[in-house]
Amino acid sequence: MMFNILKSTCLILLLLILASCGAQKELTENQLSSTVLDIPTYNMTPLVKDLMAKMTLADKVGEMTQLNIDMLSVGEPYNLVIPNKLDTAKLRNILVDLKVGSILNCGGHSYTRAQWKNIITTIQDYAVNKKSTGIPVLYGVDAIHGTNYTRGATLFPQQLGQASTWNPELAIECGEVTAYETRASGIPWAFSPVLDIGRDARWPRLWETYGEDPLLAKTMATSYMYGMQGDDISDPEKVATCMKHFLGYSVTLRGKDRTQAWVPTRQLLEYFAPTFQAAIDAGARTVMINSGEMNGIPVHVNKEILVDLLRNKMGFTGLAVTDWEDIGYLVSRHRVAKDFKEAIGQAINAGIDMAMVPLDASFPVLLKELVEEGVVPMSRIDESVARILLVKEELGLFEPMKPLDTYTEFASAKSQASALAAAEESIILAKNDNNILPLDKNKRILVVGPNATSLNSLNGGWTGTWQGTDTTYNTPGKMTILEAMQEEFSSIITAEAGQEVRAASRADAIVVCIGEMPYTEKPGDIDDLDLDDDQIELVKSLQATGKPVILVAVEGRPRTMNSIVDESAAILVAFLPGDEGGPAIANILSGDTNPSGRFPITYPKSSNDLVTYDHKGTDLVHRDFSMDAFNPQWEFGYGLSYTTYDYTNLIVLPNLNGGIDVSVTVSNTGTQTGKETVQVYVSDLVASITPSVKRLRAFEKVELAAGESQTLSYSITKEDLSFVGRENKWIFEKGDFKVAVAGLSEMISL
Ligand code: BGC
């Protein structure tokens, strides 16, 4: 025993000495040595070891390259022939000669399953049968709210909508269906979920997040991931997920995509890292890096983030892929490198494993030169290649692929039902004066507004195409809000744009569908968060008719609309409910479905007052002279129902682990079945750094029949109550806490 300890101590010492020698050698040998890795954080299976032993440097740098399918297709990038046709010479050059190991996405728009089958089998034939290593290609796709690049796939609400359901079961179902339909397209790797926390309403990718709260986001994310990955990603009905976008991407200073972010370490650790940590713990095998720069350093060259934090502190062992063209942007946007080659050296030495250089096949050639010139150490290459090969092995890519025609459940009725349930539960009833909703099915209802007739607006970006604006790729048979209303109600009135007020005279009620048209990333940047003037004017003119106006907001971020809220009789906020959004909205308006969505973000009242629910300091809900006046349109967690709930018996006790046990009884006091989201908030009254007014510490969505009650219990641990303190470390401080559930609250001293 003693000998063994001695032996291992000696071995560790020897390794340390060797490691430090290596590091010193590299220090003298190359300019970029300060970023050289010294701790290998990868595993070698026998297969990976065997493959690596046989691979040349060219084989290895090829594995680290990811190109877009444009590079294999007939035509020019962004201008391919339609329908897509693979180009034999390009296939040979890219896959066999350059040995490129990963391909992504589609050439501009979604493909049919038959097209995918041809694409994937052809690509794998070149990789496995014609390339010297025989290593299959790792194909990745943006499957964001379903398999949105395969025609006819099941399309769920976007992530913000999924978060509005507060229902992790639905996130699991979304993951299961998406994994199945992605594999049915021959693709084993999905670039989702987005784990960035959505704390800036202006950001054009807010709707791609699970909202502003880390607990809600990590619960939804890990549920979705479980649906996607199951217990084994080699299962031909499961895929590998990709954590996006590590780290600090969502909180730029200006609210615009890919602009500078300044994120202090404390906030980074407390708000932005926990979703990634939860995903790593839940078995995430791949990560995509933040395109932007944080605190003046592009994340793609930031070893502190990519190695010290992601690998050494958070324990991630999978593969890290760049985001789109981001090595090139180190030159053109960030100006930290003078040319592409220098940028490659910086990024690889900082810890990037795979480069998404979608349209630039010079990457493997230049990386090979960098290794030969001693700028990038071979150890760095081996580490990345081992990680990539391991993921390929874990995905079962070295085994024969399950025949794609055997995925008979693609877009099945069951999957569509899941998408409808998720869409229904994602819709938030934000206002319902005098219970004007639900509407009688025989009432004469005028349905107008720009979003009434646009299926694309219900889906948002990443639908058929990147921006989601091209109607050519819409799923046949899916309904707009107007079409779904016409199915659901007997007397729907329509009106041409400009004729709405005149048509209102014939209506008992007016449903105005407002919001945004699809976008994502840079094209979605805005200069003003207010809802467009013409929509505000349309709503005001309809309100002036005296007929009850019901707003339906279809939008990816909370466009401020305070001037039309008071005069609206009812408001539904639908965010981006997906292909089933039309029927879901119609079902809620008619009362066939009882709404149960809750805000996953704070809905601001004005564009100069963007504050999250868990802001610091006091909680004064007044426009007074207090520093922290908090006056949102609707608060995080808020949402109405067609039934009513009552909370009683809040019991709060210290538990054995030093945390808090909470129990509460919730009763459905109304006349119909409903789903209520029980939310437990804890306020730390005094702390060594300014505490948040409150933090969500537990939640659960429960279904209750009319008259039914349920007593629910939650155990909140000390860790749940901890925060990142002055030393930038997680700490728990004893003291007084307030626990609040709905209108009830109790104090407790720990
Ligand atoms: C986006 C990523 C996406 C990637 C591949 C990038 O522009 O930021 O979220 O996965 O493109 O399409």
C-alpha cells in the first residue's frame, strides 16, 4: 500500500517535471506559448488510441475542420443549384484529400428526408470508403425548435416559448422528438440548446434562450437534453447536444448581436455559468464558443474561459467547436490577429478543438503548417482529435447507420400532439378584464393585424431557412392564427389592411395579432424596443371603436407596448409558439384550452427600463425617487388562467442540511381544470454583497381539477441559497430569509 502511494507520488512528480519541461520548451519555441495547454483533459478508448496511432498530421488537422455543405455542392456558396446536388470533385477534394471531419447544415434551406438520405449516405461513403482513415464524418445541424432543416418535421415553440410553459416534461418531449427526427435525417449532432441566459430584452436571440432565470433555464435545458441524449447517444434515436454559446454571449452592452460584452467574474459565475455547469453534469459532449468578445478578449482566444474555466473548473471533457467563421473574425472584427493563419494559431492554442470555417478550406492546410513550424504543439492537436474521435465513437458513427427509411414515426401524430401541447402551455394570458376571455364560439370576431396571416411569424428564425422568412419551406397544412380561428369559431370576420376599423362595426370582439416577423442573429438587431408605430396606431384605432380589443403578441422579445395595454380588454403573449401556434392560440381564445403559460422574463414597460425580476436592492414598485424603482409591464413568473387558485398553509422550516423545507397547499378554487405553476422565491435579507430582492429557488407545474387541492413540498439546500461573494467564490451566509409563495410569505433564520 505504502509502496503504491510512494510509486504514484513519484509518478505524479515525474509527470509534473515533464509537463513543466514541455511548457518551457514551448515557451522558448513559439510566440503563442502562454496559451499552450498543459493539462490533458481527454479520454482515450482503445478505438481512439488505435486510430490516432495510425493517423498522419494531415489526417488530424482534417478531423478538426468543419465546413458547410455548400463546399460539397454544385454552385457557389450562398448560390447553390436547387435542388441541392453534391459535386463529385468537391466531395473528393474536401473529404478524401483534405480529410475534413465534420460538415454542417444545409445550403440555405431545409431539405426533404429523401434529399438528406442522399446527402448523408454519399458523404459517409466518401469518408468511410474512399478516405484513407475511413473515419466517418460528424454531421451537425441547427435543430433549434425541432428538426427545422428537414421538410415536414415537427416544429415546437422556440426555447423562450418552451420556458414559458415552465413544464420540464414538455422540454423532454421536445428533445425526444427532435432527436428522433434529426437522426431520421441521418444527422447525429444538434447545435442546441442555447444555454445563454436571456437578461437583455433587446438582444435578437432572446427567444433562443430559456429566459432570464438560471434555475428555470437549467431545469428546462437539462430536461431537453435528457430528451435529446437519453442515457446513451449511440442510440439511433438520440443525438449529441451542443451547449451554446460559451460564455457571456447574451449580455452585450448595446443589446446587439456579437457586440462587446463586459461581464464581471461574479456575475459570470453566478448567472451565466450555471446552465453550462448543469449541462456538463447532465452529459453534454460538445460546446460551441461565444462569437463575441468579453471584457475586451474574443472568447475564441481566451484560454482562461476555454481551459481554466470550462475544462479545469467545470470539468468538461467533450469537444469545443467555434461558432460560424469566428476564427476569421479574430482578424476582421476583433483585430487580435494580423491574418487568418495567426488567428488559427491563437484559437487552437487557446483550446478550440474544431473550427467551423464554413466556407474556407484553407484551415487544415494552415493548421498543418503551424504545427510544422512549432507554433501549435502536437499535444494540442492530439488532444482535440482524441475528443472529436471519442464523440464520433460515442455517437455510434463507426457502426452501420440504422436505415433512414425505418424512422416511421417521423412527424407522427404523437409528435404533433406534443408540439401542440407545448404551444398551448407556452401562451401567457397577461390580461383578461372582466373575464372577456374565453370568447363564445358563435361571436362575430374580427381577426386582423400583421401576425394573423403569417405562419412564419409563429415560428421565428431557424425555420426552413436561417432567418425563417421564406414561405417556400413552410410545413404544408400548418395554420396561421386566422386560419385556425376560422376552424375554431363560426363567424370570423377578416379585413384588408387599412379597412380594419370599418370592419370592426360588424364585430362583437376584435383579435389583433401584433408583434414581430422572423429574424435571428445580426439581422434581428433593433434600435428601438417599442412595438412598431404602425401597429400601435392600428391597435389604438381599433380601441377607439369601443369594441373589446384582444391583443395577441407574437414576438421573439418583449416589444414594449404600454400605450395600448390599458385599453385592451385582454392580452395573450405567445412569443414564438411554432407550427402549432395557430391552433394553440385559437384553442385558448375559445376556452377549449385553459392557458397556463408564465413569463420566463420580465416584460418591460418602457424601453429605458430593462430590469430583471431578481434585481438588487429594494423592491419599490413605484415611480418615486428610490434608486431601485421596479415597474415592469408584467413580472417574471406572472400569468393568468381561466380558473382561480388559492394558496394556504405555507410552512417553512430549517432542514437538517442547513437549508429550508417548504410546504404549501394550492387549491383550484375556480370552475375548471387548470395547470398552476407553484413558484418558491427566497429573499436573503442581509448579505455581504447587495442581495437580490428575491430569487426563484423551486418551482413545479401541477394540474388541478376544479375544487382539487394539493400540498407540495420542496427542499431548498444551502447550496441553492448560496451566491458568488466578494472573493468570487460561491458562499452561503447564515441569516434571515424570507420565503414567498404566491401571496404568502414566512420568515426564517438559518
Ligand atoms: C450561430 C450558431 C449556429 C451556427 C451554425 C452561428 O451563426 O451563432 O448559433 O449554431 O451559426 O449555423
